[in-house]
Amino acid sequence: MLCSVVILNWNGADMMRRFLPSVLEHTTLPDTEVVVVDNGSTDDSVPYLQGLLASTEAKAAHLRIIAYDHNYGFASGYNRAMADIDSEMVVLLNSDVMVTHDWLQPVLTYMQQHPNVAAAQPKILAYNSLIAHQNDPAQPVTFEHAGAAGGFIDRLGYPFCRGRMMSFVAPDNRQYDTVARTFWVSGAAFFIRTKLYNELGGLDDKFFAHMEEIDLCWRLNMRGYELACVPQSAVYHLGGGALAYDNPRKTYLNFRNNLLMIYKNLPQPWFRRVMFGRFILDYVAAFKALITLKPRHFAAIIRARIDYLRMKRDFTQSRLTNLNLAKQLYPSTIAQRSIIFDFYLRRMKE
């Protein structure tokens, strides 16, 4: 089989009802399937999915259901499901994504024509912005925070995207409608070659949540593979389904996992330089949260720094493995700029 679209679900029956119909409608290429992996849901997700199996749309999309007896988490849920996937390529698709007509073909064709491209993503737009645009056509559709038109990291390890820097998301004025080589691709609609996913160990479940896809992409970069955004395909992502963007828990996971990801993948001497800069900037961010009356975010950043130091030892072996197998220790797709400097001092938004 050419491609499996794999959607992980946990107690997301409402999301399934809202977004799965678009996936079934627009995923009907020959030699493709849609696989919904239920992570031990206790709502009516499984009965809803079982009821879908007899529908015309499900048959056209070759819908398959894998149901687990309990919740294995995000990374482990996907990794476990990959044992039941034998397609050449797989798309890890969030359950809150609305796809569009012919969304698969451009990305799959590009990857087939470029065998060194290990992973890719479509252009990712904000679903809520689409709804607002329908109600007010003068309001443009914006990119979505988690991926936009392709992801990068700056020289201090901060992720950003074409069309998204820090908290700012740009309107889609077709300024990023060219295929671009990227450093990472979004976990919201993550196209990857199945063989490489398994060879590299998939998503690292020690992260628990957030940054797992960037970590996997970093490993792909280090092994000499390329990644790309193919904006001839577009999807709409709701985002913030598990944790809202202003949730202190999300702040904690983003800060902690970003530091762990840097430790796991960045070799000396760059690692020492980056961590010196991050020590300063992380505490500046914590102080800013405190003076702007966000004490829970202040506490989240401090705890993230403490837990990073405590958890480093759990990633030491992964770090040694990554560095030993690397074909390029410092990928050229790491941007030689600071988005903190650009965003806050130069007032750049893109």
C-alpha cells in the first residue's frame, strides 16, 4: 500500500464527528487507507467509529479501526500503531484537522519524486480563522501556530515557522506558496516514510507531549535526510485541543522538552553556547511572566528548568546514539538568527 493516514484518538468523539468526515471524503486515492487508532477511549468514540464502517464514505476511504484497551499516550500510541502499518508512507494526522480536496496527492508525489525527502507537511491554516473568514470575507485566513508553512529552529533552539514567529501568526497571502526545505514538519499533518520512522525509533515517548515531532525531525536532519513543506496541499487545524496555548502546563512542557531536545541532539561545542544563552533567556521569560501577573507561568518555567536537569540522565544514551549515527552534526537548516532578537528588538513578524 502507498499511504496510511493514521489518526490517534482519545475521548475525542466530538472531534471525530466534526473532522473525520472531511478526511473520509478527501482520502480516496488508490492504494491508501484511513486508520483511526483509539487509545482506550471511555466516551462513545468506538461505537461512533464502528457505526461509520458501513457508510459509503468509510468504504471509499478504506477505513480501518485499531482499538486499544487503555491510553498509551500520544507518542507510544502512534509507535504502537506503526506495528500494524505496512504502507510505504504514513501521515500522522491530528484528530482536529479538516483536510481539503486532493490534499494527499501533492505531498506524496513530491516525496516520490525526491527520494531523499524523509518527511513533509502541507500548508497548515487555522480552522477558526477559516470560520471567521466565512462570516467576514474581508478577514483573511491565517496560518496555524503548529506548523504554518514549514518549521525551523533558530540558533538557540527556539522553533518558528514560515508564517509564524513566537505568538504571531501571519495571514496567508500566498507568500509561502513555494515548496521549501525545512528543519521540521508539523505533527498536525506529518508525512513520513514508514521505514525511516521505524528505523529511527519513532516519536520519543519520554517527552510525554510537545516537541516529539521536532525531535524526530532533528534526528532525520542529522542522518542526512531532507524535509519539506509542500504548500500545494492545504489543511485546516483547530489546534489547542489537548492544552490551550495559554495553559501553564503547555508552557512547562514546551520549555522543558525544548531543553531536553537540545541536549539530546546538539553536539559540543554548540551545546554549551546554546545552553548559556538559554539559561539567561529562560529566566528573562520567567521574570516577564512574573511582572505581567502570570505567576503560574513563572512557576512553570522555573519547574521546567529544574526538571530538565533532573531528566537529562534519561536522555544520555539517546544523545550518544544520535551523535554516533549522525552524518551531519549541525544541520544546515538550523537558522543562523535569533528569533527573540528579531521579534522583540527588530519588531519582525515574519
